Amino acid sequence: MSTAELGRWAEEVATQALAAYDYRVICRNWRSTHGEIDIVAREAGMWVFVEVKARTGVGRGLPEEAVTASKQVRLIELARAYLAAQGIEDTAWRIDVLALELTADRKVRRLTIHRDAVRD
């Protein structure tokens, strides 16, 4: 499976998991000049921007470790860009990281939602 295919599959698993945790998915793969937001959702009246990270092994580290300082800055820029593009002002929002550890045959070994993982 290519990296792009793994990413799409992981986002589908993430979308299903978020729904089970009462997130309402608004859109997936929202793009701007700053990059892409994997999932935009609403949860308990708050806008939530979800970064999905998946790994099939720990050789490259845990999935959540891939959200580097520069990636965090970009995610904040993307969240602000999304809100501005939608004309949404003065609202509560946060960035969550959904980490997936998978077996070689794409079974979920671990799924963790890190709420408010990236702070402004």
C-alpha cells in the first residue's frame, strides 16, 4: 500500500472513530495555500481540526511524534485560514491529533485521540 493509500485509509478509520466519540465531521482534506487539514469537525459546540497520523510500525517512531514543531505552526495557520474562509469569528476551536498504530495487515493496534494537542 502506498503512503497516499495508507493516509486515505487512516482518515476513513479516523472519521468513523470520531463519529463514535460524538464528533460531527464537517469536511475532510480542506486545502489552502498553507496546506491541508485532514478533518474539520464539531464537538461539544467547538470547532475541532484533526490531524491524522498513522504508522504500520514503530521503526519511524510513534505516529503522534510526527507532529513536529513546524507542523504545529502550520496546523495553527490552517485552522485560522479555515475559520477566516468560512467567515467564522470569535469562536472556540482546538487542534486534536488522532494517532493510529496499525499492524502490517491494516488492523488497528492502537487508536488515540489527543485532544487539544496543538496549542497556539
